Amino acid sequence: MEIFHISAECYPVAKVGGLADVVGALPKYQNNLGHYAKVVVPGYDNQFIQKNEFDIVHKGQLKLGWFEFSYAVLKEKTNKLGFELYQIAIPELFDRPNVYSYEDDTERFLAFQIAFLNWLTETNQYPDILHCHDHHTGLIPFMVQHSYNYHQLKNIPTLLTIHNGQYQGWFGYDKLHYLPAFDLSKIGYLEWNGTINPLASAIKCAWKVTTVSPSYLEEISNHANGLENLLRWERPKSLGILNGIDTDVWNTKTDAMLSENYTLKDFKKGKNKNKEFLCKEFNLNPEKPLFTFIGRLVGEKGADLLPQICSIALHQNPGEINILILGSGDPHVENELQGLQNFYHGNYNAYIGYNEKLAHIIYAGADFLLMPSRVEPCGLNQMYALRYGTIPIVRRTGGLRDTVLDMGDGGFGICHDQTSVFDVTHSITRAIGLFQETKKFDEIRKTAMQIDHSWDKVAEEYTNVYQSLSK
């Protein structure tokens, strides 16, 4: 099957969150199954596009209401990502380094979607599936069905994957004229709660809707930032498919970012070497259990509680634990986390920012990973941690519920029910007790490393969905 993945992010091209990791891995594994999967993303002015070579495969014009833009479709020459990568360059809108947070994001991603569909129609391409990811590509299912310009694409099945239903791409009716002409009697497919809502439109118009974990499908039927009733109504065509991880990238034996590589046979030695590197780098004690948090410092991740959690845990266990934070986000949280360095010197440190290599070493060297998320549609960090023999401490929500079983239930993680300071600090106390039971601790780590969260099975699940639509 020929599959187009259309997305705002794709690792390593442009990454803000887990969306990039999914789009950067799933197509590769689909190609391994014999399909022809391609990825299309905007042409951001970032390091990837500057350091790689591209062929221009198409040029065209697009209209955004009264505005007209030139666009070019660039194809990465080497296919080194394991799939064909296309970037749509629209200089006036995407010649900037960041993915999001510009005042004209509505115009940017509308233009990207229109350029993509123009490219297909102008070159007479008829793929088997258009796989849209999140609201940034959410108007494609509507335009394919109802815009006069794209009538020839009408019979191509469209699939929407919701990675995070809290962000929906809302915009006002004053920008409705940006869309290519369509029968205005179909405007109901665009509307939700008095505004134009791209995610709602995709849920209505896509042939199939998937979420990135079964539990998240259940949760957004009750908590979806206003889309609850729509999701319940469209439940018959919806399915939760748990994400995987790229086991070629996340491989303790071959990961070039690690201080020391290791396998299941010598994992204790390998993890200790990486832990020693971290402790030397951040002035911590390698003999003590090392807790870490990796991710965005935002409320969804429970990061606003981290300063209090760290302070209480370090106060209750003076000199007995280490905590290392890697992340960026809310400036207030960043400042509080940095301020703790003055009070717990030698047992606590924080790296404010994004560092992919450091993240890999932390997954390898840490003993426990904190994920007190309020919202976690799937979560990949806990899968990376398990793969590297680091025990996740998670709140039971979304994909965390689907992937981490508490050690008290015969599992390989530590789970709690609320995003609260008490729940997390209590879990840290449980973790300290486990760390002191060396034999049990090693058995759980060994079990964790053998859990299969690869994309192979997931790619097959998506194949089954695609085939059901093509029939």
C-alpha cells in the first residue's frame, strides 16, 4: 500500500514532542512490512533542512483567501530515515526555525495542507491512504471530501491519529475564506462549539480515528477540551492503538550516545558506568538511587509539582537519594528547579533545556524515572526507560496505564493514582525500599529490559486498519 503520513513534526527533522517520534518511526516499520510509506512535513528553516540535500520535485502556487503563495516540494535525496521524506517549502510562512508559537500558525498550517493537496492533484497521485496526525493536518479529510478543487481525491481513505486532543487548532469564521471553495451547506463539518475546529472536523470527516493508546481513547471520551460528545458519537469508527518505540534508535547495545553500551547480560555494569558519568557531570553520589525527570516542564506533565516533590523527597531522605531534572518549559518552574541547587548541593541538579544525548545517558544511568503526568495520551519516556532498565514511576493515566504494571501486582514499575505531591513522594519512598532490595531490584530491571514495545506489532495493527478502509 502507498501511505502518506502528513504531520507538523517528524524526528529528526523537527521535534517538539512525542508526535515527532511516532511519525519518524512508524513509516519505517511499515516499509519493512513491504508497504510504501512516505512522510510530508513543512519546510522549516532549521538544521535538518540546512545540513541535508534535497531535490525539488514540484513547484506550484496556492491561494489562501486573497493571498497567493509559491510553494516547492522538496524530497530528501538519500532516504536515510528509512522512508521518503518530503518537505513543503512556503518561504513566507515557514522560513523560521520553530515549529509552533507564531501568530500566524493558522495561516501556516492551512497553507501547508492546501499545498499538499495541490501537489497530489497537480501530479495525479492517488495514494491508498492519507494518514493525518493531529489538528495541524485536520482539515485534509474535509477538503478531500468537500472542496471542489480536490474532487478527484474523494475516494482516498483518510485516517486521523489524535496524539493530543487538548490542542485543536481553533480559528474564527473571519478566516473561513482561506479554505478552497466548498459547498457551504457542508460548513457543519467544520464547526464545533461556535468556532472552526480542525480537530473536530477531522474526527467528523476522517474514515477512521485512532488514538495513541486504548486508555486514552476512553479518557478523551470524558475529558477532551470540549470534544467529549463528538468523540462519543464517533466512537464506532474509533480505535486505540498503543504507540511503539524505534528499537533501532533505542538500543543499549548500539546507542552511540551512551557513555557505555550494554546488553541484558551485563546491564548492571553498563548502567553503573552511565550512572557514574552522570554523577561526575552533575556532582551527585553514584552509590545512591538516582531519580530523574525528562520532559517538558508544563502542567500536563505534572512538572509544576516537581519543585515541591524534590524538596520534600530530599528533606525526608537527607543525603540518601539523588535527583536530576532535564527539561524546559514554564519559566517559573525552571527558576524554582534551578533554585533548589542552592539547598541540596551534592544530591540534586537540573539541566534546563533540551539535550538528546544527555537524555539517552540519563535513561541508561538513572535508577528511576518520574512521570507524574496529568495527561499522557501514550507516553514514550516510560518505554525508553524500560528498554534501558530504568524503572518508571508513573501516574495511572492514558498510555502509562497501558504500559506500566505496578511491582506490587507482579509488574515492573511503581504506579500511583493521582498527580499529587503525596502520591509521588510516597512512590519515591517505595522506590528507595526497592533499591535496597538488590536482588529484587535487579530482577525487575532485567524483566523491564525484555518487554517488547517495538513498532513491528503496531505497524501490523495499522496495516489491518488501512486494509479495512481500502475494502
